[in-house]
Amino acid sequence: MAQNREKLEAAAQEMVQHKGMSGLSFRTLAAEVGIKSSSVHYHFPEKSDLGSALIQRYSSEFFAQLDVIAGRDDTLNAKIKSFIDIFEEVGRQNKLCLCGMMAAEYEQLSSSNRQLLCDYFDNTEKWLIKQLEAHKEDYESTSNRKVIARMIMSSLEGALLLDRIQGGARHIGAQRGVINQIVFGR
Amino acid sequence: MAQNREKLEAAAQEMVQHKGMSGLSFRTLAAEVGIKSSSVHYHFPEKSDLGSALIQRYSSEFFAQLDVIAGRDDTLNAKIKSFIDIFEEVGRQNKLCLCGMMAAEYEQLSSSNRQLLCDYFDNTEKWLIKQLEAHKEDYESTSNRKVIARMIMSSLEGALLLDRIQGGARHIGAQRGVINQIVFGR
DNA sequence: GTGTAACTATCTATCTGTAGATAGACAAAT
DNA sequence: ATTTGTCTATCTACAGATAGATAGTTACAC
């Protein structure tokens, strides 16, 4: 059944967003899907192959969402709100961003995994900068766009991290207001 | 030699800030200090005991630094700068905040470890709020202090996470400017 | 002072469990 | 016939943890 590969990726992604790559074993993953651990190796010979697949899967879904947002005839404000919404939804499920989680495990990752992670953050930064540029007229910050993009991204990743341990969406909520204040002045 | 306990804690802290609790084994830790893994169990019967000791050790050093900062006859601006400096120094060493790292591993932690982590972030939030209150006259933000404290903390934790994978202090640097902008207006 | 009990800090040796990974058989689909 | 996807069975490595022995140190009773 070719759909097992998809099931494996979905289950693995869920597990990694909760417990990290090091908290995921081939055995528990296999059990979740209902096959044997050796069969998981058929689809992903090494754990780093699974890691790569997960980052790519997560990234492609994420950037597909960003494409939709960018394509809408919306204000910059609305676009940034939609961007933050993606993260808030992750937090609502008591998960971390998959790439944020793997960033914490960075030193244990293979070099190909590291590169994919890097790409995820680089491309997100680029997307943000592009939106800020596309709405020059609304952009009121005195800081340059790169700085703003980085602050948006790192503050959302951090907010997810802290909200999970303290419960609720306190930090994401705090960031929401602050990001607006920074991008649009007051 | 009672100093081995201290050596173990120091070595373990270093390892956890790089690789996380799950990336640390009693064997590698013991080897680092030059004793046997079974001897580590003498000092820390279970791994969660080591975890607790590490959070407490890290917290007490951190809050000692904050005490010094709070005690100085400085402006709010200077105090916040000093606060950020602590995080920047961690990043300069390609580490994460120990508690930030363990926050990512939250679901694998014992309940006592979770509580200690929670305390660390709660107390940091309280410290920040106290400083903002103590300098009412300089505080220019329209947001309330709790929101500002949360945004400072989560954005610095996130910045550490991202700076490590992209190298340099890009995100910490971005946060520095933004935090000022938020707290003091422009 | 000496003897003894307790404590500290380590060791060797070992247990059990689980990790990732591999080989080779097998059945179904193409 | 070959490829695909799964299985059983197994390997090696390493995880955390425990038991029991062994010195060295300290505390205290006599």
C-alpha cells in the first residue's frame, strides 16, 4: 500500500512536532501506522532520510499556505495577521513548528537536514521581506525590512516554545500586538 | 572528591545547552569528567535528578545576574540592554538557553522538571515586569507590562534558536532594536 | 587514643530495554 | 519477470539503571 508512506510521514511529523526527532523511534512510528519497524526502513533507509522528508513536507505545506496569502488582494496588515495565524494554530495544538523543534536539535542533525532547515528559515525571511516590499506604502517602520522579517520569525518561534510550557497563547498573543506596532507604527 | 559533582553539573550543562537532555548520556558525561557512568548515578540517581539540578543551577546563576542588573543605578534602557547581553553571550557560544532547550523537550520531561522550567520563565517574566514598573517614567509603550515582558522573553529565546542555525547574531541583533522601539517608542 | 560505625565516592560487572539498521523470504501488483 | 511493500529474524550498539565490592574519611563512644 503506497499510502503507508504518507501515513508514516503524517504520523512522524505529528510526533516530531511534539517530541522532536530524538523522541521518535522507528518502532513507535511503525506501531502508530500498524506496520513493522523494518518496513519503515524500506521507505526511509536512515533516520536522516525521514528527517529530510519531514522538513520538505512541512516546508512545502507551509510555503503553499504563504503562496495563498501572498496571492490574496489583502492589506499588509491582513497578510501579517494570516502569517501569525499559521503559528497560532500550531500552538493551539500544543505543538512546535517542526523546523523550530529541529532547530533545537540542530547539533544532532545530518548536514543535509541542516541545509534544509536553513532553507526553510531563509525562504521564510525572503517571503516576509517580499511582502513588506510589496506594500511599501503601508510600511511605517524605521528599521529595515530584513531586521523586521527576522524579528517576526524568531519571535513567533520563541512564542511557540514558551506557550507550550506555560499553556494558552500568551506569548503568541503578545507578539501579535507588538509586530503590528513595529511594522505600522502607532 | 566532592568537586566531581560540580564538574558533572558543569559538563552536563554545557552538553545540554548544545545537544539537549536527550543528546546527553550518562556514559559520555562520565567520560567527559573522567569517571564511570555508574558513579554519575551516585550523584544523580535518575536522569531527571540531573535535569532538576541543571535547571536549578542555571536558574540560580541567571537570577543572580539579574539581581546585579536590578541593583545597579541604571536607566531602564541600560537594564534591558544588560538583559539582552546575557542572551547574546549564550548565542555567541553557539548554545541555547538551557531552559529554552529543555522547553523544546518539554513533553519528555518529568513533572518536577516541568515545574522548575515553568518557574524559570515565570520568574523571568516577573523580573521584567518589576523593572518596567520601577521605571514608569521611561516606559512609553501603549501595551501593558505583562505583554511586553512576554514579548521580550519569547523573542530572545526564538532569536537564540534561529541564530544558531544561521550563524552570527542576526536575530538577537534584530530583537535588540525592536525591543527598544517597543519599550521606548521612537 | 582506639575501635567501630556510618558516610562518601568510586569501582566492576551486569541487567534489561530499546535504538537504528540489515538480510533474506514472501506475496501482490505491474 | 520485476518491482513494490511488507514480513520475520536478527545484529550490534548503547541507553538508563542496579547490585555489590572497595577504599578513604569522618564521627563518636568508650
